[in-house]
Amino acid sequence: MVSKATGQGRSAAPASPPVQRLRVLAWASWDWGSASFNAVMTTFVFTVYLTSDAFGGEDHATSVLSFGLAAAGFAVALTAPVAGQRSDLGGRRRMWLSANTLAVCLLTGLCWFVYPSPEYLLLGVALISLAHVFSEFAAVNYNSMLTQVSTPATIGRVSGFGWAMGYVGGIAALALVLVGFVNPDVGWFGVTADDGQNLRAVALFSAAWFLVFALPVMFAVPEVPRLERAERMGIAASYRLLFRRIKAIYRTSPHTIWFLLASAVFRDGLAAVFTFGGVIAAGTFGWDLTQVIMFAIAGNVVAAVGSAIGGFLDDRAGPKAVIVASLIGLLVSGAAVLVLGPQTHSFFGAEWSGDTTFWVFGLLLCLFVGPAQSASRAFLARLAPEGEEGELFGLYATTGRAVSFLSPALFGACIAIFGAQRYGILGILIVLALGLAALLPVKAPGRTPKAEVPLP
């Protein structure tokens, strides 16, 4: 039997109350906290440390990190939709968000033991990659809560607000890392640069930051109703149900599937902009860690503004228009960074340095990434059948992870082909262009029906 999944067969639950501002703030606080992992650990500080000469050379360490992240993506692709499905049906969405968040915090804290020596490279890559897996699982549960804290008229703004909170949280975390650990000769708690102690301490700070700001959502957003039959479903039965539902989604709302596939490609490119942004700034443009962090703070300010504006436009023009415009802006800005590079150029009698290139066009990249991410989340939430958001966002993660090898692999391949780290940007641009081409034929929400899915 096929149902629109309106809660039929679930244990009784009271009607959802009107959206509450405190609940939205508690939900968005998780985005604020997760910035310590996304911005500090995987983009601007710890991966820059992990791909430094201390770990066997920039190019070698960057390649190892790329393939580690690709392996993590493969693991997520195999398991995320069933994890989301079971958290939906079992009424444990919040519980699994809490468990996965705690796992990310633990693995992040363990990065304290990654000393600046080549023999610790694999340990660092393994911890970051495994933390990525649990971060993706947590994001499935977190994203599926979007419809619990918003209304159809405000879903774009609430999604944009969450992304903006994440970027502002990144600003705060990066600023504290800069003044507390990176810049001073003797930082907080007496840490110094000996054996990378100050950068390893950043991992402990990031773990604590994430944990503290993730706590509100663990208590403020209620669990979803439970489907009692889900308690008796095994893993194999969950996968069988998943495949039946994918077929039903394709039959009743094919553009939902097309959006999942298109977004998988362009979201991988979006992730790569931040994953490799700090690496390019340091390796190609010769910036030291302080410069990278200062840019990261400015970039997060710009990205937060972009997310807020994008959320506002999303509720008016629709998410597809926001995504298309953002991807075009990313392609133009990224091409400028690649073509101009670190060299000094003369324009109309004025000198344009490599630093100026990265500041101007790097900030434009940040401006367009936020709206594309936020609108993509809101796009899918508008298409999700009621009560099945976790499973659909699990498919969102799976399709994304299924192609997550694209950007890291093309980034590494372009470096190998052209012999310089700078050309890794070309690999990212190829992925973004493919994602844009795949998105153009997809119908926007409102022009395609919501999927109908079979109950267990």
C-alpha cells in the first residue's frame, strides 16, 4: 500500500504547535556549534596543519587527505538513508542527532594526539575522515528537523538563518582560535608551538565548542511520532523498504530524484570550496596560518550575509532560482582565482597582486556558497513527505556521498596532471558546472508533486 506518509500507522502524538522562535534558535544553535568542525577543523586550521610540510610535503599530504575524505563519503553513501529512515520510523531523530554529534566531538578531541610528523598523517586523516562520517549522519537528522521548526511560508528563511548562524559561529570560533592559540607565543592554558601543541589544542577547543552549542537542540526540539512496526524491522528489511520507496518516489515525483542527483554533484563542489580553500590559500598563494584565519573570518561574515539574503529570496523567488544564480557566481569567481593565480597583474595602470585576487574573488566564492547550500536544503524539505524527512535527507546525503569522490579526485587529478596545487581549482569548477547543467531541467517545488511512499 502506498501512502503520502501523513503519520498513518504511527503512535498517537499531539498536533504540532506553531513555530516558536526559541525552538528555531535552539535548532540553529547546532549549526553555530558545528562550525567548529566545519570551519576550524576541516577548512581553515586543522587540515592546513595536516597538509603542511611537517607531514611529508603539501602535495603528498593533500592527496592522502583527499582520498581519506573520499573513503568517508563512500561509507556515508552506503548507510545514510537507512539511518535516516530508522530514526524517522522509530521516533529517534533527536536521539540519533545527539549520538552522532557526540561521536564527532570525541573524534575531534582525539586529534590532539596528531603530532607534526609524517608517521601521524594517517592517524590525522583517519580521525578527520571518520568524524566526517558521523557529521554527515548528524546532519541528516538535523536537516530533517527543518520542517519541525518552520512553516511552508518561512522554510527558506529558517534554513538561511541556520546557515547564517553556522557561518557566524565559524567567525566566533576562528577568532577565538586566532587570539587564543595561533598568534601568541604562549596561548591559553600555557600552550606553545612546540610539537604543534597550539594547533593540536585547537582540536580540543573545537570539540568543546561543538558540544556546548549542540546541547539546546537535544532538548528543545521534540521527537517525531514513532511507527511501532519499525521497532521490529531489521537492517535488511530497512534496505528493502528503502529500495521500494526509491521506486515509489521516482514513479510519483520523478523530479525529486532528479534534484537529488543534480544536488549531489553541485553540493560536492560546494563542499570542496571550503574543504580545499584554506589549503589553496596556504599552498598556492603562500599565506601563513594567521592570514588564512583572517580570511576565514571575513569569508564567514560574507557567507552569513549571503545565506540570510538567499533565504529571503528563496521564500520569494524559489530555491531553484537562488541555486542557479549562486552556481553561476561561483563559476565566474572560481575561474578568476584560477586564471589570475598568485601572480601580480597590471590593470589600467594599477598593480593587482595575488593576495588581492584571493581576497576579492575568494570572498565572492564565500558569498555564493551559503545561498546555494541553504536553498538546496529548503528545496528538498519542500518536497519531503510529512514524517519521512529523515529518510529523504538520508538519500540527500547518500547521493551526495555517492559522488563525493568527484571533487577530491578531480582536485588531486588536476594537481597531478598540471603539476601544481593551483590547478586543483579546475577540478572543483568542473564539478560545479556539471551540477548546474544537471539542475537546469529539474522542476522547482510547487511545479512537481510530493512523493508518495509505502509504509512498512
